[in-house]
Amino acid sequence: MQINNLNKNLPLIQEADLNGKVVLVRFDHNVVKKGIVRDPFRIDQTLGTLYYIVERGGRPILMTHVGRPKDKKTGKIICSPNNSVEPVVEYLNRKLHTNLYIPKFDIDSENGITGMGDSLKPAIEDLKNRKISGIYLPNTRWFSGEEDKGVFRDSFAVQLANLADVYVNDAFGSWQPHVSTYDVTKHIPSYAGFLMQKEIENLSRVIEPERPFLAVIAGAKYDTKIGPLYAIYQKADNLILGGVIYNTYLCAKYGISIKGVSDSDIDAAKELVNMDKEKQKIIELPYIVESDTIEGKVEGKYRTILLNDFKRGNQYNYVLDIDPRSFVNKRVSEVILNAKTIFVNAVMGFTPHFTLGSKALDETIDKNASALKMYGGGDTLQEFKDLCPGLYISVLDNAHYYFFTGGGAVLTAIEQGSPYGLKPVQALIENKERQAKKQ
């Protein structure tokens, strides 16, 4: 289904003059785990933008972040092969039969890369003269200014902008306002790439869904999902919970305790329980899996328990999965099969050992052939791919499925009620306004 819900103030790559220009393009190629590209889906989704830049005569300088190399406690930036862009570049060079160049910079043991200086000038000349296919900068978070404040930040923004004539943001999943997604737009003409456009367009189908609208939300922590969870609750017709979020809800509603669920989170979840007394949107999964240990799925140390058996004051060990029988339950299956729009940001079990709940969820959702099924988040997508590989391959080009590349960005946009409240998207719109005033 073709949709055209983009804000007219968003500058699009289609509007940019790229011919003969050096184009700095920010992707979200954050797919490297321990030095290996775990799933190239996010990379593949950006190839259209990369092809368009080259086809229109642009010469690309690519960049992405990988992982979290900055230690939050010490502030030290650890530039490790585990968070290098090299696996991404190797993948692109193999797939596209191209020759992307990774520049080398001096690395400070505490502060990462403190500046680029003029060291890239020869490489940029080679890029313009087509001696190399493109330049792929090191992990943006290796640069001391990327997440910093003050002089290092301002300096890095100017250094990035000085590399190119045009900036393109195609990293919807990188929604935090860092230098490479936000500050650089203050200095050169800036545009949204095709993936950015597609993610924003499809988000409108979650924010203004065809009804009935079912949302499936899980998470490892309750407090980090409160804002998006309440926003989705208000929007959805029905809500299915999983993971620690569901455990916290059960504790708050039934007056029980489950290992790993804090009292403060239970107190916070009581507001959701009270809201649902009237609206009754939450569809409870009646069979859950209790385990004596989180060290693995140990025979004899896990069991299925029923919500009907809960008694106030009961104490339970870790609840680590949803028993697949929950999705055969009449009320649960009817809600899933009757929905017109389904949004999933959920891993139902404690991976990698407890996976049957997620598998059953995905297979049950697939039985609703007519619904628009939208999955958000890297973990959600990875679980889908690992547990249902045949189904995953069969639906990649299915118009009734859409896989977002950034879960955090989607949840933040839903909480705000619009993707245009995301700082990097705002920065593009503001850049267009500045460019218009100059003309």
C-alpha cells in the first residue's frame, strides 16, 4: 500500500542536488556483535539511499555508530575491534563489489579519536576522482565529540560538515541527538534518506492505526517503558504484555511477588492496573513459565503455572516465559485474529533458553493474514528471525508485514505522538527552513 504522509517541511533526498557533491550520510548500521555482522537487515534497508547518491553523481562518505564504546562511569572511550565498522565495510564490499576505504586516526587511550585535522584530504580527493568507491568513517562513538558537550562537540560537528557539501540522515533508529545525527545539520544542507522516509511513513500507521489495534509490548525493565507503555495503552484497543513488564503487572494486580521484580516497579504498575479496571484493554496470558534459576532451562527446575492459581501473598521464582498454550486460549487468539493492525515490540521469554512464547506469538499473529503486522526493535526482529526463519524469509516482501529498524525510535515517537518530535528529524526540518531563508 502506497502512503504519503510525510510532513511537507521535511527535506527529502529527492530534492537535493547531488551531482559532483561529496555526500556525508549517516546510517544506522549498528549490527555488529563481537566483531561479526549478526543480521545485515539494517544495512540492506539503506542500500537504496546509497545507490541513489551514487546514481545521482554524489560521492559518499558513510558513518554509523556501533555499540556503546563509552564507559558511562569513567567516560573512557574503548575503541575495540568488537565495536569497529570493519565488519560492516567487509559486508558492503562483498555485497556491492565495491571498494570502501576506512581512514585511520590516532586513538587516545582515554578519549578515543580527538580530531580529524586535515588527514582526510587525500582520501576525499581520491573519492572525487573515483579512485575509491566511498569513505566509511570509524565508529562515530569513537570520536570524543560525538556524545560530548561543549568545545569537543562543536569542533566535531564542524569537522564533519567540512568533509562534505551535503548531509543525508538515513538513520531513523539513531534517534538520540548526537553530533552525527543532529549538530552537523547546523552547518550544511541536510536531507532525509529513503529509509528515514519509509520509517516515518509507516509510523503513521501505528500512530493512526486501522482498528481494532493490538499492541504487544515486552521489556526487561518496567521503569524504562512506562512513558511509551502508557501512550500505547491509550492508543490501542487491546494490549498484550510480556517479559518483566508482564511480571510487574501481575505482581501489582494479584498482590504476588516474583523474583527479579522490584517493589518500586510494582508500585509504579499499580497505576496501569487501576487504569485497566475500567477500560479492560489488557489481555492476560493465562499460562506462564516459572523457573528456579536464570542460568538456563534446567530439567526439573521449571514449570507452567496458571494465573487462576494465584493467591494474594504468594511468592514465585523467576517467571521467564509464556507457555504456548496461552495463545490457544479463546480470548487471546480471538483478539489476535480479529485485529486489523498489530504492533509488536516484544520478546516474550528470557533468551536464549526460554523462546517458546515468542515463537508461539509470531506464529499465531501470522494466522491473521489480513492484518497489518508491524515489528519494532532489533531484539524483536532478531528473535523472529531466529525462531521462525522460514516465516521470516517468506514475509520479508509481504505488504502485510513491516519491520522497523529502530525499536527505541519507534517507542519514543509513539510516546510523543509524532515522529517529527524526534530531535534528528526536527534538525532536518530546521535546516530546510534556514536554507529557504538564504535563497
